[in-house]
Amino acid sequence: MPMDEYLLSGSILRGEDFDVVDGYICIRDGVIAEICEEPGRVDALAHGIILPAFVNAHTHIGDSVLKDPPITDIASLVRPPDGLKHRVLQGTSTHDLVHAMQASICDMVATGTCAFADFREGGLPGVLALMRAIDAASTFGCAGDVDAVILGRPGGGKGGGEDGAEGDSVDEIDLILELADGIGISSTNDYAEGFAAAIAGRTRRQRGVFAIHAGELDSTDIRDALELDPDLLIHLVHASRDDLRGVAKENIPVVVCIRSNLVTRVGVPPVKEMLAAGVQVAAGTDNVMFNSVDIFSEMRFLSSLCQISERQVLRICTRAGAIALGLNCGVIEPGMDARVTVLNEDSYNLTGAKNILRSVVRRARAGDIVFCSGDTGARMQ
């Protein structure tokens, strides 16, 4: 359990612009109560570079049971119901599935992530398995804690192939939404005509979050996805400027998964153009079968490939994800939930850094972490 009140001191990446200020923050009852901009050490729980903890806005941690398969075309790997992932998940025991997901959750905590959204395949049993994994992660072995936004997916079996009758799958949404935060489905191209719309309508009536993949393989499903009025769009690798203007007009957040898109060879999402159009852009690591859940790595790829500023990169990986998921975190200001990470500014990796924000985005890694939200003490002194 977090301590009732404590201080963290050092170089604070404060506010929406991540301005670097020296001082300390006071955390009280899990909320940032005060920020004091006064240089010099105080009697703090941890000292170093203080930044908002990451928000991983799109994951599939169920396929933690299938790490690093041979890369073929993405459809044969992940398309429901017969993609490799779904076949493997169908044959995986609940025990093994829970254990694998627990490991990925603990890995998120260890790499500075405070919250994630998971597209949880497998219908109601899949949601229940993820809830078990979350409980297990918080009970055993994790140094901190992590918030989960669970987006279930109708469909029978542990693996979540949409292999049941369509009516049965839609009806299952009510059961899923009793436990999950919403529904997350694949491309409209993966469903019979009208099925995705039925899922979206049912989810909306139950006041759940509706999220959908679009524009990953090509642009053919983007307009159809927009017509469903989703709360969250995933990928948009092949979005045109007109598509992006439409997304911005409807104020729909987009989660980009740049490392995953590179591994699956579908292309680099037009992040710079998204931001220019006014789209709220968040980041996700996507399938664990392809990538680790490490957002530090995601930041380096965003910085290297997308021609955007370090402030934009860090915002994509923190505040934008929090906004997209409806969380009160992602920025260090009074009144925000105290979901923060402290890096050792004197680590072998970070010592001598002159531009702290740039070094956090381009250079920092999990081994530099000395404290993350939920810890009751620093990892090293």
C-alpha cells in the first residue's frame, strides 16, 4: 500500500510542457498535494529526475504465451478467428494464460508504466483471466501497482476467436461489461456486414468504452470505423489527411503502436501529421508476441522516426494516454493522481545529461528507475 505522505525531490518534469524545475513534490493519500520549486535536497523518499509514469494505451497481453513467433503477414498472425495467435490461445490453459499475463503486468510496473488498456480476447472467460492476472501481479512480486482498462471482446473460447454465432457474441457484451470497462474489437473488415455496428451499439447502450482497430493493413476500414463513432481508434497507419481531419473533428483519440507496426511491416504511422491535424495521439506497445511492454523503447522509436519534439513524445506516452483512457494522471501538477517515476540522475546511463527532457526520451531505460508510484520505498539509495 502507498504511504500516506512522502516527498520526492530532484529535477521535476512539471506540467503539460514538462518544464524542468528543481524542487520537490509532496504526495498525500495518493495525490500530488504540493510542488515546491526550491533547489537543494530535502528529506525525501527518493531523489532524481521526476516524470509522470507511462500510460500504455493499447496492449494485447494475452499473447504473452506466444513470444517472438516467425513474422509472416499480419493477417495470418493475428486476424480472428484463425490467426496463429487465436489458435495458440485456444489451446492454452487458463493457468498458463494467467501466469503469462501476470508476468507482462509486472514487466509494465518494472518499466515505469502506471496504467494500460488491454484488448482482452476470449469473451467473458478472457476478461476473468485478466482480472486474475491483475490480482496475482498485485499480490506477488511487483514493486508497485498498475491500473488496467479492460476492453473485452465477444467470442467463445479462451483465445477469443469470433467463432460463436454472431447473436451469441453480441449478447455476451452485457456479461462482459458487468466486469470490463468496454469492448475492443479488430478491424471492421474482420466481421460480417453489420456485426461491428451491432457490437458498437450494444456497447454504447451499456455505457462502455468502444475501441476498434483501423487503418493498420490499409485504409479500407477507416471510414467504416469512423461511422461507428468509437471512443478510441488504434493504429491509423494508412490514414489520409482527410481521414485525420475527420478523426480530429470527432475528437477521437488515436493510439499508435510504432514498434509493432515496424515488426509487422505495415508501415510507420503518420504521427507528425496526426498532431498537426489536432488529433489526440497516445502510445501503445500492442501485441506482447511481437514486442515487450517497455514504453522507454516506444519513446526512442517515436523520437527517431516521427520528426516530433521530445515534449510531444513524452506527452504521447503519458498525458495523452491518460486523457484517452479517462485517467487523472500523466502530468505532474497538484490535484493529479501521484502516478510518477523517479530516475537516478547519477546512473551510468544518465550521469552528465545536459538536456534532461531529451535524455529521458532518447536515453533513459528501466534500469535507471529508483522509484515508481506504488512503491513504499526507493529501489536503491
